[in-house]
Amino acid sequence: MFFNGYVDRFVLVRSEKMQSIFWRHFSNNCFSVKFSRSFWAGGILLCGILMLSLLLFQLQRAAQRQTESRQRLPVYGQVADFTLTNQYGQAVALADLRGKIWIADIIFTTCPGPCRIMTREMKDLQDALPPGPEPKLISLTTFPELDTPPILKTYGEKFGADFNRWSFLTGTKAQIAMLATNSLGLTAAEKNPAERESPYDLFIHSTCLVLMDRQSRMRGVFQTQGEGVDFQQVKKEILQAVKELQRES
């Protein structure tokens, strides 16, 4: 009896120990399984977040490239070689402007109307430009018989031109027409004497500013006068276009 009771107690104790070991092992395995599942779930979630971030980045880059492509300025044409004379009587050739952004218009010094407005607008643009070698400003005359270098210099001084940036160019009628009409798309025609409002009302000409890049290609045409035209807005567009051309090079 004693022996049997001892055996029963031994078996009971042994059984309790085995149960304790089993439950500890089971609990450890459960924790290990839970930890493993949590680890893999976290890893999958992290990979998903990274992939989504990469996808969003690629979409943003594609949208930015598309926007930049839409904003890129068109190329209207290449400026042909020329040589004219500035307000100091010095020769100015296309080679002197190559490698620089430049802006041009066409005027004549005795013009009673739009030319003075255009020259004031060019002065306004000159004052808005940041310091530096570009863009250069070019004003062509439609009346070379009168607009000699000294007269162009006096005219420029009257409007506050910075001759380090702004050149007034003259030449023969054929030379000016070749550059203005054939390369820059600026028109100028003598006015019928019967239509002239004054002795100085000699020409009808473009009131645009044209923009060239560093390869001397025409990249922008900006109307400065006319119904609904706000030059302050036009000036902002020109300055923005200049920045775009500077980023291209």
C-alpha cells in the first residue's frame, strides 16, 4: 500500500512536471509563431510603403517632365549673320551676340507715337533685369538716313539706356530689312504720304519685342501695345522666358 501510494504520488508529480514543461514549451512556441507572423507582416507593410512612395515619386517626376515639356519655348527660326553699326559708330555682328540671350525691337527716333512708348517699355525692362552680361537689348532703326550713330546715342541717353546692355543699331536699308524682316519677323514699311498724320509719321512697323537664345534662335514674340495688352504682364512673361532660356544652357 505504501509503495503503491508512493508510486501514485511520483506519477502525479511527474505528470505535473511534464504538463508544466509542455505548457512552457507550447507558450514559447506560440510566442515564437506570433513574433514571426508580426515580423513578416511588418516587413510586408514596410515594403508596400516603400513601393508606394517610389511609385508616387515616379509619377511626380513624370508630371514635372510633362510640365517642363509644355513650358519649353518654341524655336521660330535661326537669325542669319549680320553686321550693323551701333551708337558709337562701332560694328556689331551676330558673332558679338552669339552665346548671349538678347531681345530686339524696331523703332525710329522721330516717331511721334508708338516708338517712344516702346523705348520707355524697353527701359522698364532694362531696369527689371538682374545685373549681368545678358540679356542684351537691341533696337533697330527703320530710318537709317536720319538715325546716324550720334543721333541714336542722343536718343538712347534721353531714355536712360544703359549702353553696356542696350545697343541702338543702324545700317543700310537692305541690311536692316535683312535682319528685321527675314530673321526677326519685324515688319517696317513706309507710310503713304496721304496717310501721314505729321511730317515725322513716316513708317508703319511692328510693336513687338522678340527674344533670342544663346544660339541666336528666335524663341519668343511679345506684343507690347494694342487693345487689352498690359505691358507689366508682358514684362513678367519676358523675364520668365529669359529664365527658361538661361536654364537651357
